[in-house]
Amino acid sequence: MASIELKNVTKTFDKHNVIENLNLTIEDGKFTVLVGPSGCGKTTLLRMIAGLDPQTSGSVLIDGKDVSQTAPGKRGLAMVFQNYAIYPTMSVRDNIEFGLRNNGVPKAQRTELVESISETVGLKDYLDRKPSTLSGGQRQRVALARAMVKKPGVFLMDEPLSNLDAKLRVQMRIELIELHKKLGSTFVYVTHDQVEAMSMADKIVLMNKGEIQQEAPPAVMYRKPSNQFTAQFIGVPPMNIGSMANANAQFGFRPESAVLSTAPVEEAFKSKGRIITREMLGSETIYQIKNDTHTFMMKSTNDQYDAGQEVYYGVAEKHLHFFDQNEKRYDDTGSEHQQLLEKLRGLSRA
């Protein structure tokens, strides 16, 4: 296991700073997920840790040791890529032991390691098969097994599940969570999928335009986003954001926090509107509701409402968030939050 620290790291491409003076600590043994939209810098960050694209300035430390000038193969890391990067002409066994053979590991030790690791990832019965005969999930396990035989302190994973279908992605997420618990290694995982981030991470690092927007466990990031970007990136559907007349601020609430009714409701924020769209998703139904000033998304276990119907809705005080003119969230224990809450009560109508 190993901790990772990036100190004042900058990465420049064509005289443009993609990442500038970034500081980040990745805890030993944790499953840390770097998430954000395409082009936000998360893969660049991962490759700097790996040494594949060294930083322009700043330092990368692994277990307190500066590895900025250390070759990728000497950093004690293993990387799993999006496209698996396995050799199609080699058997599964040969793929897994390829690195061991190159490093001069004796045959008996190689065999023992391959047998042990392949059993851990469920490949023991496939060792003599070629990758072309395997499913996408099995090929991903080959890539994982090849990384695992190195017994690295850190696993770096760059969108490893993006080529799999939706059902298999869910299965592989569970397997990766279980694998992390079994190995106890440090996992650094890159994805643009916030559902993957929420379901897998001990800690999420949310990035946008080369900057860290928030670092927090999934529950904290969901319940107490630090800004509007976080509030609307994390969560499906995203947080509703509304403007407040005569106030230099905005309010927000999660779609599932709203109460829907055919009669007026008594909540801190209340209004009425007409259902524009209705999506029945099984146990939940998502409604798009429009009034004179806003269009909001509501998520409900009640599917009794129809498109075109007028409904009342409200949000309790504890579920309301407020953001300043710079889109930073006000602390819900602060005086600004309370003042805006009272103002919103006055603006509410239903």
C-alpha cells in the first residue's frame, strides 16, 4: 500500500496550462475516484502519477518519496487502461505472466503467482484461452490480473469499464469494490461517470477545467456540495437551481426532496406548476414541472400524476441549499443561509 501526494503540480501542453498549481493527497489504502467531464484533467493527473506524462513543474510523492524523476516502471504502480492493452496472440496465462517473465521471475514462482491471482479474479478456468474467445468483462479481468501479479502498492485505472455494456459495468463495479477490500491496496480510478464515482469511492475528487471542485466521501459530496458545479454534476437528475427575485443568490434542491400533491402543501419552499414530461422508471417516476419562472425536475415513488396535470409541490427547510453570486454554497448553519431561507419563504406561493 502507498499514499500519493501532488504538490503544486502544473502540466502545460502547447504553452497552455491544463493543470496549474494543483495540490492533492490520496490516502493509503483508499479507493479514490477522480471524476469530471471530458477534458477536465483527470486522466492527465493519473498519467502524471504514473510517470507516463511527467508534470511540467511541482512534485509527485509516493509514500513521502519524491518520484518526479523516477521512471514509470520503478514507481511501484500498476496501470489498467480503458482498452485493456492485452496481447491478442498470447494466452491468458502468457498475458498475465508477461511482465514477470521480463523481470526474470523464476518459472515456479511465476506459475504460483498466476494460479493464485487468476483464482482471485475468476480466470483459473480460462488460462489457456486466447483473449478473442473471452467476453469484455473477462478481458478486463485479464488486465487486472496482469497488474495484480506485480503486487503494486497502487493501482491506477483509467476508465476501465467504459467499453462494457451497462449490465456488465454494474457487475464489474461490484467486483472491483470486492477486489479492493481483498487487496487493501490504494486504488486511483478515473471516470466521467458520476454513478461509478458515487458507488465505488471512499473519496471522490471532482475536477473541472483542471481544478479540484471538491474532495469528499460520496455522501458528503451529495448532501453538502461546495458549489453549483458539484451540486449539478453529482446526482441524477441533477440538483434543481432556481433564481431568487431581489436577492443576489440562488436556491437549490434535489429532485427527490420535493413533495408532490394535488392540494396545496406547507413547506419552506412551495409552488405549483404543470407537468411537462413524465418518465416512469419502475420504482421511480421523474416529472418535469414548469411554472411561470422555473422548470424543475422531481423524482417520486408516486406515479399517479400525468403529463399536462397541474400539481402543487414543496421542499422542506432541511433540503434547501443556497448559493452566492460566485456559485459557492452557503453553510447551512450560517446566518446567510437563514436570511435567504426566510426570504425564500416570503417568495414562495401555492
